[in-house]
Amino acid sequence: MSEIRFQQVSAGDVTINVAIRGDGPQPIVCVHGWPELWYSWRHQLAHFGQPGSGYTVAAVDVRGYGGSSAPHPVEAYTLTAICGDIAAVIDAVGGGTPAIVLGHDWGAPIAWNTARLHAARVLAVCGLSVPYLPVGPDDPLDRWRALYTDQGKFFYQIYFQDEGVAEAELGADTLTSIRKIYYSASGEANGADFVRQKPADSAMLDGLIDPEPFPAWCSPDDLRVFADGIDANGWRGPLNRYRAQPLDAVELGSLTDPGPNLVQPAAFIGGELDVVRAFAEGVDPYDFADVACDDFRGTTVVPGAGHWVQQEAPEATNEALAAFFATL
């Protein structure tokens, strides 16, 4: 990782920390999910940022995380605001060249919507774990309440809505929280723990396993990087992204210009055992990956991988990304 350099990019009233490797003419901007950091893209930085690759790879700390600013208000974490951050990073890193934008977990909706809202800055887009579904006018939390809490069942996104509650639980020992969350949504756990049925008044970590040893795809040193990065700003910023979803519905749900469909070349990569596929019984979001992409170039499902696909299966993920890049 010694070849990685860091840059602070100003985006309005926030500053975004960016890890960069490579000096090629084509920028690739990588956006992580919850609860991660730029470091979740370490394997892609190493592979595509090699000298002579033709790429400059930039992985951000999303606002609220790591070395980036962490504003307090929930409204600072809308998709519109965060996509503006990514647009600023593209300008700073690419020098006017449109970027290939990659996003994982919450980073995927950020990547998809950056392609929609800042189309001229995005050459192509690939989402990992979460396919592109345009934001609708209805509060998505109402759907999860109907599927889970109204039935007396726990769902993490609803649990996150009461400010301060999840912050206190997860921040009491961030390293243990990271270990449990990562393992529960991994291929080794088959996502079983993450969607384990438990009463609606449960806490996030109730029933989650802290494995010993942790699977080899994330070493003790790797886990410590993530924990220290989260602790740098605390859990509020990462949790505020979930709390801002009703605001997304207001800002983007009825937006007609630009229209909801993406025009750039697009692709999707997901783990075979990703827990996202089990959130709503009988509905696999992978089946809809191409619905709102006018130039969709394929889905890759990585066998045996769980939610953290680019970390659990870096070689397969890089191969799928390279195949997509070759079509551009």
C-alpha cells in the first residue's frame, strides 16, 4: 500500500478524504458502503492502480467516515449531497475526464445516482451488491416497517432510526461490532445471522457471532483499520445515511429531469450468498439489475461470496470489472 497517496478534496462545506493509486489517464472512483472505508477497495487500488494500467484509481471516505468531514445533521447525508461529493472528487482527480464510478452497498446507490445527477462526469458505472432502482416518492422505511416491525420482527434499518441508540450500542466496542457485522453478512455465514429472525425490540448485535478466527479475507490488521476509521468520526454519520432515506424520496422521488434511467454503460456484480437477496421473501433484487439501465452490459454473480464481495473475492471481482472495462 506504499504507493497510495492521499488527497483532501473540497466539496462545498465538507472535505472528502481520497486514497489514490496510479497515474493513468482514465480515472476510476470507488465508493464504499456501510460500515466501511476507502480501505474496502484496497484490492482494486492494488490491481487497477498498477503502473502502466492506464488508470488512476481513487477510493473515497464517504462523508461521515474516516478522514472525511462528518457533519451532524441528518439532512447532510442525502443522496443528492453525497453524489455532489463524488462529483467534486471526479473533477479533482480526473481533471475534466469523466470517471468510471464503482460503488458497493450504500456506495452503489451513490454511484448509480452520481451517474444520473452528474451524467457528464461519469463515463460508466458499476454497482456491487445493490442493483440500481430509481428512488421513488414513497418513504422506503414504510416498506420495511410493513415487512418487519409491523410483524414483530427486527430490521436493522428501522432500529437505526432512533438517533443515539445504535451509536451507543455499536460504538461501545467498534472493533467487535465490525467483526460481528462483517461476519454475519459474509459468505461464510451465508447471511443467516444478519437476517436472523428476532423480536422487533432487539438490538443490532443480538445473536450475532464474533468468530474466532475471523475469515482470512479480512486480517486482524484490516479489521483494526476499519474500526479505527469508524471511531475517528463515530457512528452517527454512517447511520445518518439510513435516516436520510425519507429525504431522498422527497428530493429524487418525483424528479423527472434528468429521467430515472441511466444512459451510461452499466454493470452489476454481486455475491451469490449476499444477504441483500434475502431482505424481502420471494424478491431477488439481482433480477432487476438491468431494468433502469439503458446500456446494461451484464450481471456477474460471484460463487460463494457474501455481501463484501470485493473483499471476499477480490480476484473474481477484479476479473468481472476488467471485463466490463474492456467493453468501454
